[in-house]
Amino acid sequence: MNAVEIESAVSDLAAQPFDVAEFPYAFLAAFGNKETTLKRLRTGNNNASNVPGGVLLRNNIHIAVCGAGTVGEALRTLRDSPATTKAKAKFILATDGQTLEAEELISGETIACDFEDFPNHFGFLLPLAGISTIKEIKDNPIDVRATGRLNKLYVELLRENPDWAKEERRSDMNHFMARLVFCFFAEDTDIFDGKGLFTRTVDRMSANDGSNTHQVLSEIFRAMNIKASERANADPRLPNWANGFPYVNGGLFSGSTEVPRFTRMARTYLMHAGALSWREINPDIFGSMIQAVADDDERGALGMHYTSVPNILKVLNPLFLDDLRAALAEAGDNERKLLNLRKRMARIRVFDPACGSGNFLVIAYKQMREIEAEINRRRDELHLRSEIPLTNFRGIELRDFPAEIARLALIIAEFQCDVLYRGQKDALAEFLPLNAQNWIVCGNALRLDWFAICPPTGTDVKLVADDLFEVPLDQAQIRFENDGGEIYIFGNPPYLGARWQDDTQKSDIQNLFAHRCKNWKSLDYVSGWFVKASDYMGYSGALAAFVTTNSACQGVQVPTLWSMLFSAGCEIFFAHTSFKWQNLASKNAGVTVAIVGFGKNTRGARRLISVADDGSSMVKIVENINGYLTAGANIEVQKASSPMGPQAEMTFGNTPIDGGHLLLDTQELSALGLSDSDALRFTRKIYGSSEFIRGTPRYCLWISDGDLADAMAIPAVKKRVELVKESRLRGGTTAREIASRPHQFQRMNEGQFKTIVVPGVSSENRPFLPVGLIEPGAVPSNKCFALYDAPLWNISLIASRLHWVWIGTVCVRMRTDFSYSNTLGWNTFPVPLLTEQNKADLTRCAEDILLAREAHFPATIADLYDPETMPDNLRHAHERNDEVLERIYIGRRFKNDTERLEKLFELYTKMTAADKAKPAAKATRGRKKTV
């Protein structure tokens, strides 16, 4: 469940008659717990509560329904209960059906309210659904509630008006929803004369069954598109009850005023939405949540688009807001310096070419208004109108509804800032009519000319039309309010790896990159915004910062994208390395992203921002930031045919090229009807990535030339070998080359004493890379890499956090999973010279890891390395391994992954320089047996 669905369920629960016995289970169901979980709790099997009337869900909440007037006492009982501590409950909650109290045990935060009001505090309880909430929603859930109400209305209207759901009418529906949002906000903020004017008028003038609601709304919208001086001559005449609405226009109510037909339920949803307090709406939060309402594919993801203010400021602060605040601090009370800063801010143009519903633009506007207000306070000019024009905030958005909401969100933000800094009277006096200029262009940012939308100099620009919702790109331009100054480009463009791009997106990337580089097909979609910004910078001096998935700064994309950008003169002047970009999705761990700030001819310090292992932020001033987002020269990690350091050689496992006939599952092995001795001679257990990680048993035919005649005497084996031959003869060059020995894999490698295997693909969510020994006689498939008869201390290297970080940075990703590479990841892994004592220490660490796993037999690698349930002894073994290895590198533990990467790239640079100075040496090979 998402936050909007939870709010709706909680509101429904609070509106129902209180059921003493059922409440705890209904409450847990409202937060997304499955019926099977509730059934176990009802039967008492999983209910560990020792409190009368209590229900305890482990790692979640301890609830008690108590007698009238004893809520406080019941909450103390829950807090003091040993069962609460033992079950690691995160919350406690007590209610008597009249009042409700709850406490978050870690922070000590509490809520206390009347029972029917507890939906107003649902944001406090969102962590129960695995949702990492944020302060703005925790303190004020209006944005989530408004989204939920409008979503219900939208769905009901589409059900009643199926023609409005078609592509040709969907934009009309979106226009209608944008108008409703404005009306709800305007009636609660005195923009309309009289609180609740819109909702009261609809309630009074429309029938309860909704039959004429569309007509009432249409007349209200028409009134707001007619100036007061022209209403007497309006044709048809405006009804008297519509004359109370002001002239708004500004493009918002121009064009068609047709409204979809309402049902009784749709009218009810409309009234419920109007009953909310829209004065408290946060345009950045609401806008980003509501955008999913109009998208059939995303409606189930309501709230998942929200980006918290702290995350947005990770982009905006180092890009330009920190500099403005520093200038404000430097100005002090000097009126001339303060005036110059205010003039400078008035000329700043900000541009989000992937603006969505405008939350980055809204936050940028609010932050700049806050600085301007402080300037005015110091100059004793609080009455002054803002000199920061909304026309300086430009955006491009592909979808029309978010583009409309973005413009509306900026309008609302401007009004709220005027109220906050200048007062309600001055804000209202200048708000209407709205400005007809549309600063958000709806179109494909990778195909549009950014210079036409946000030219770097002069005042000529922008597209305007009488109708806000129809803005052709070829119409005459209008003017900026000033000549412009600094330009800052920022945003959170769509990431989309190459595998996930549709044909249009692939064409966009081809159009931008095909004439620039060879390997453009591997680039993420977000790369298009980087190169468009680079082109723009060449003529504007703009600075840019984008949120991007790590993959754009990892693996093969670095030599492709960043070498091109660096060659074009770009420099990274700040970067925020990997962190989780979380949203309001249930159980959402957040996508791992980075932030890259870049420009041309940048000056000043380069800032590398990272998250320490203890969760704190670290800022490091460095000379240069490379494409891997580490401090150091602009280098590219290239494949190596053999290890650069002391580590053993790693090769591919064995490739069958068999059409599936050499490989066997348990049933197929049994179907061969082999005796125990024949099974031992002709079959082996085989491990690929899945088999090693999940413990799935799999087997293969493994026949030496000397045993071929005996094997072929077994009919079932002979048939499979013949099928392999047929398959290879129909295959490619390699398959045909080995068709003459169909009883064998392409390679037949195995260790004489032991084999270390590394899965080719593994999840990035595991804290360590999976690596281990396979039992004697087993063989690795081509889905694993293998070290044959290698010293055990190699496991220590592979299982380390250092190696995890290196592989995640320099290797290709399979979706978001690690795709291991021996030539790019293992052979290039910088390992310092190891003494015999170092090797002995690391061998002991590897043995301790293997023994810790063995203690939990038959748990699989997948079981053991689940981040939530990893056994303590295994985690301690890995921590000891990291400590021993990292002390070999720098004499202490690294502070975080950024520091680890810096050291690894430093060593890589030295080792590659040394290798270039050496004559080429023949690679040594690990011990293996070929049969």
C-alpha cells in the first residue's frame, strides 16, 4: 500500500463505529498487513502480547484497547511491558474508542488526540507500513489526504464518462482537475471573497444526485474567464450566483469550460475534497503526488513521486543556494551589498528540463524568496514587492498534466510567499488576475531547443497563448522581465538503463550520441540531459546539477559519457556520492542515486559529499572529481587480461553450449537410471549463480574421453549426447567447432583440490559479494567465475567491502544487480603487496567466514546474506575481515565507501603507470585439470 491508500483506509476506520475486539486487526489491515498475518494474530499463535486486550506484531507495534478513561495508563503498561522490548516493537498505541495515544519508541515522539481525529496523524504512523516518512507529511498530512480525495473523484468521473478516458479527451480531464485544485486553494486563502465560496456554491446549486453538477461547475469556470466590466454583456448571461467569483483567467479558465458529468458518488468526493483545509497545502509535495492521478500506469503509485525537501536541497544548495547564503552573510547589514545581492538574485534564471510537477522549481523559488525576505528585513523594506519573477523559473515536462500542475504549484508558492513575507492584504491585492505567461513547456526535453526556452541573455523568449493548455512551440516569443544573469540547470531526469528504454527513448539517445561516440547504446537515458546541458553551457556559462542513478558514473558508461563531457570542457565541481533517494512507497528502500554538479571553466573548491558509515554527512575539498565520482585524475578503468596484483587468476566457469541436454535437474538425473558408480563417473554437481546463491541443486553430464565408450552404452546418456551434437551443428561458429565432442562442455576445467566460485550476477542489496568454495567433484558453470586451487586468502579479498565497492563502481550492472567481471573487476582490483603474515591473517579471516556460514547449515547464501536477518556471527566475521584487510591498505578502517574508492583509484593509477613502464609479461595461469 502507498501513503494515499493508507490514509484512506485509516479515515474509513475512524469513521466506523468503534469495535473493541476488532479494532487492533482493522488498524493493522489499514497499514497493509496481510490477512494471513492477521489470522495468526487472531488465533494467538503470533500474538506475543502480555497486556489485557493487547495485540503485538513483532518488529511493528503493540496495541491495547482499554477501558474508558484509562488510555494514558494503558500506554505506560505497553511501554513497560517486557514483551514490547522482546518483540522489538517500534510503536505502542492505546485507545478506548474516545481518545487515542501512540508513541514511537526510538524517538520518544508521541501523539494524543480524539479517536475520530487520528487520521490527521496517520503520517506519524507511516513507518508501520515500511514507509520512511518525512517531517512535512508527518506534521501535516493535508497533501496526502487531498491526493486521495482527488484520486477517488478522478476514477469515478472516468467511470461515468468513458469518452473522457480516451486519449483525445484525457487532456480535457487534466485541465478540469487543475482548475479544481486552484478553486479549492483559492476558497481557503481568501483569494475568493468568502471562505468556502466554491464548495458552498456547488453544494447549494447542484442536486444531491450530481445530475447538474457539471453545469454548475461550468458556469463558475466561465465566470472566472470574464472580466467584471464585461459580465453584464456576457452571452449567455451569467447566473447571479456565479457573479461572486472573481476574474482569474491568466489562461487557467480560458478555452472550453466543459465539465464531465457527475454521479452522486462523484459529487460526494468533490464535497469531501472541498472540506479539507487547502490553505495548508505544500505545492511541492502535493504537486509531485497528484501527478500520478492522471496516469493510468502510475495511479497505483500515488505518493511515490514525492521528493523530500532535504533531498532537493542536496542538489540546489551546492549548485547555487549556498553561494547566495554566503553572499548574504558577507553583506551583513551593508545596504549597498544587500541591494546588489537582491538585484543579482532578480536576474538569476533557473531551468529544470525534467520538471515533472515542479517540485524542484518550487523549492528553488521558496528558498530564494526566503533569502530576499532577509535582505528586505535588514534594509527595513519588508513592504517591497518581490523582485524575483516567476518567469525566471523555466521547465520542460513531457506529460501535460504534471506540466500544468507545475505552473499552478509555482503560482501557489508565489502567493504563499507573499502572504508569509508581505502579509495577506498585499498578497491578495496583487494576485489576480493571473499572469497569462506559461513558463512550463510540455514536450520532449531531449528534442527541444533549450536555448529557445531559456536563452542565456536578453529578454526575448517564451511562448504564450490565450489558452494555458495549448501552447504551440512555434509561436511568437515574449520577453523576460530583465536581461538575465546567472543560469542554473537542475532536476531529476528519468534514469532508464538501456534495457528499459522504449523505441522513442532509444531514438532520443541515438539522435544525441550516435555522431559523438561509438558505445552510445549502453548509455542510460539520463545521459541525454547531461550532454544537452553540456551543449547549452558552451554558449551560456550555466552550471548544472542532476540526480542520476549510480550506473551513469560506473562501469562502461564512464569511458563513454564522461570522457566525452570532459573533452567538451566540463568539470565536476561537486558530487554527492551514493545515497538512497526514498519516496512514499510502502516497504520502499529507495533507489541508490548520486548527484553530479558540473560546468565549464568552473572556479573554486571541488566538493565531494558522501555519507559516512555511521550515517553522518562528510564534505571533502578535493582538487578534481573524476567520472567515477572520486577524488583524483580523470582516469578510465580498462579491462586487464591478468591480475595487476598478487591475487590468483580468475577465469570463466564451464560453458555447456548444449541446447540444454548436458544440464540436468534432480528429476532428469533420476530419469537417467544410473547406478551409483555410473553417476559418480559420468555426472557432476554444477554451480551457476542461482545454484550457488539459492542452493538449487543442479547436475550435468561430465564425461572424459576415456569414459566415453562406457557412457554411450547407456541409452539415456547416448540420446542426450546425440541431441547435443544436433544442437551444436545448428548453432554458431563456436558451437560447430566443438560438435565433434558433444559429450563435453566447451571447457572442462576443475580444481584438483578446491575451487573458489564467484556468481556472475548478484544483488546489490547484499552487504557483501557472494563467494565461497564448492564441494570436491563439483564444477562451476559459465554463470560463475572460478579460481582453481587458489590460496584461500583470495576469498578474503572478494568478500571484502573494498571489493564490493570496486565492483559496484567499475563493472557493468544487470538492471541494478552487480554483473561481475574478471577482466574489469578482479584483474584491475588494486591489491597492495602482501607479506606472508598478511596472507596468513587473510586466510584466517576467510576460514572464519566459511565457518560462520557452516554454523547455520543448511541456510543458503541468499538466507545468510539477507541484510535484515544476517546472523551476528557471520556479520562479525566479515567486519573482522574488513578490519584486517583495510589496515593493510591504510593502517586503519576507512570512514566510508568514498574514502575506500579514493584509495583504490590512487593505487590503480600508480599500478597502471608502473605496468606501462614494464615489458609485457606472459600471464600465469591457475592450476586446473582438463579432462
